[in-house]
Amino acid sequence: MIAMGPDDIPLFGMLKSRLGYLSERQKVIAQNVANASTPGYQPRDLKAYSFQASLMNQGASQQPYRGGRAVPAGGVAMIATSASHMGPSNAPSAWRATAGADSETTLDGNAVSLEDQMLKMSDARMNYDAAVGFYQKSLTMLRMAARKVNG
């Protein structure tokens, strides 16, 4: 008998990936706030969470299969079935920090706007709470489905 955990179910894997992204984004925003008075500091943020990035995280390790192409283990690979199809070369990488100025830059070169950072932190927190709630509800449904029916 093979033991199966919640992470083996794609929905839970995606939720775990989303929670990891949101947690990492909160850390980056906290670093921005901590450096709000550092001369020359440019705020950073993560690329927006996307389904494609989540698929890339699901299949981080590569393994070859017939035809010589690499397929993510446990993930999904895009395959062009026609020469006219666009290739995956412009596919986004997983969440990398992107540097970019907020709405204002001070005379010492610091570009952190605390108001913008607080809005970003609030957004990340609301999304994190929503993902945790969805994870908990999904676990509850899974437990209910796995429960033994008396009768």
C-alpha cells in the first residue's frame, strides 16, 4: 500500500506553491521597509504569481524522456506540435525578485515609498489568508470524503 499525503494531490501542491510565493513576497517587502532610510536603496518585489510559475515549481527537477526532450518530474512541459507554435523560451521563470522604483525617489537616491510598501504588504497578507482558508477548507473536504460511513 502506497502512503499518499496532501502534497501528492495537485490542488494542495498548487496551494503550497502559492503560500510559498506569498511568504517570500512578504519577506521582500519587509526588507524594503527595513531599508526605507538607506541611501540609494531601490525597492524590490517578486514577479507576479502565475500559473506557469507554479507549474515550473511543481517540476523543478528535469528528467529526459524519449525524443531527447527534458520533462519536469511531476510537472508539465510545453511541447510545440507545429513549427508555427511559439516556443516556451519566453515562459516566465519562477519567482525572481525584480528591482523597480516606487512612485518617489528622495534626494539621497532611496526609492522606497512606505505607503506603497504597506499597500503591497496588505495585498500579500489578504491573499495569504485567503490561500490558507482555501487550504483548510480543502483539507476538511478531503477528511470528510475519506471518513468511514456508518451504516
